Amino acid sequence: MTQMMLILALAVTVEGLVQYAKCIIDMIVKKEYKTTITQLAALVVSIVLCLLAGADIYATFGITFIGGWVGMVLTGVLASRGANYVADAIKRLQNAVQGKADQENTK
């Protein structure tokens, strides 16, 4: 995997994490505590399940982290957002990888 594909994949991840954090902070500010607790519970359960199952979507794309658990935690964060969110994230990652591959093939 080239550095450009790695950067693109991490950019998609950072965007997702920032949006997730903004959503949770917004719920706290609006005092929507029940929704906040539900979101945080989904986050914890999802991360734990991904760690126990060894689920790592980043490894699927050839992205490895120094701490082997980091990819599983990030996968858990993505999974906690729900199936549609994960499908969108996978599509973005695939497009980032495919776009770079297409650029390399046209050279």
C-alpha cells in the first residue's frame, strides 16, 4: 500500500471520528442524556465485540497499526455508528484505494 492510500484511509477515519465526537458533544450540550448514554453504550459494546472477534477492517485494506488492537478499536468505532455508516466508510475507503490504483495504472 502506498503512502497516499494510507493517508486517504486515515483521512476518512479522522473525518468519521470528528463527526462522531461532534454528535456526542452536541447531545451533551442539548442535555439529551438518554441519547448520549445510548450512543456511548453502543460505542463500548461495539469496540468490545470487535476486540473479542478480532475484527479489523483496516487490515482488510492492508493497513496495519503498531498496536495490533488499534485497528480493531477503530473498526468498533465505525461499527457502533451502524450498518449504513460502516457501508459508507467502506465505500469511501474502497474509492480512496481504487482512485489511487487508477492513477497509478494511467501512468
